[in-house]
Amino acid sequence: MIIENGIIIATGSAEQIHQFWSVYKPNVSLKIVQAPPGSIVVPGLADAHGHILHWGAKEQLPLDGCSSIDDVLLKIKLYLLAHPDVLHDHTRWILGMGWDQTNWPGGEFPTSDDLDREPLLRGRSVLLSRVDVHAYWVSNKILSELSDLPEVVDGGLIVRDEAGKPTGVFVDNAMNLIKKPAPTEAENLKISRLRCVTLYALG
């Protein structure tokens, strides 16, 4: 194989490699490195995994691409207006996924008070998963129903303000403190269909 600037640009037998190089850069000599017998050469290893079960849920109310909190609020508002069954049933939780505060001005975590800026969300149970599914952003309604929150969570974090009050973001193991309702059979079917559409599109 030929590696140029850290990228594999050609593979083949020694004869094929020399033929390729003689045309590609005839005036530049190849530096040949002989790998020991039995060696395996790979371009690189990185942790890349997908939360497939969460992906279908995300497609119901995707928040990736939002460049500010206002963008998130607008997207949720449009979602509610397009889904009157969720809009008018105040017992239904509003679930979304994909926000990433590092793409917003200031890069700070959002708060439950931010959600109350949208009138349609006031008094509603809102739970929004971060893009990596390692944090929840929840509404004041959900916060008000949580009691006796621990000061420290092993393997997690409850984000708090300067006065020690939870701001509405729960990270990693702290997410387990929030018991969101299980999806109905109809919701599970919808999520599965959305998940399959995405996976089929990717081959």
C-alpha cells in the first residue's frame, strides 16, 4: 500500500504499487517500509458507536443543528403545533433529542427556566436528551416533582447554580433520577419505523 500524508491512497501487489507510483509521481522516490511477516495494517481505530434504540426516538423531535436555545424552543413549538395530540394533552411528556450546547453562543448548559420562555411549554413535562445521550435537559415541571435529590451522584452530575439549586440538567448516572414514562405500544411502533427508515437509507 501507499500512504501519503497519513492517508492510504493505493493498495495492491508490489508490482502494482510501483506501476501506480511511476505514473502518480514519477520524479519522487518511494520510501519503502517492510512490515514483519504476519503483520496487520489498519488505517486507524476509533470509538464510533450508535445509540440505535435512541435514534428512532430522536427522529420524533430532532434538535440537532439548533444553533441556540431560541432555535430549540422554536423547533419544539413547531413540533407541538404539528402534533395537536401532544399539544392539547398536558399529561403527555414532550420528548426530544439532539441538542448540543457547545454549538451555542457561550457554550453553557441550558436551564429549566429557558424552557419556560416558550409559553406552550410552561407547566409541561419536557425532557430533552443531549446529542450524545449523556445528559437530560428537563423542565421546571419535572424538577418540581423530584424530591430529596442527592448532593453527589456517583458517576453523574446534577448541574446546579451558585445557590446550589438544580438548573435542569442531569448528566450520566444522574439521569437515572428522572423516571420518564415508558412509551406506549403505538409509540414504540412509530419509533421502530423511524429507526428502520434511517437505517435502510444508510444501507
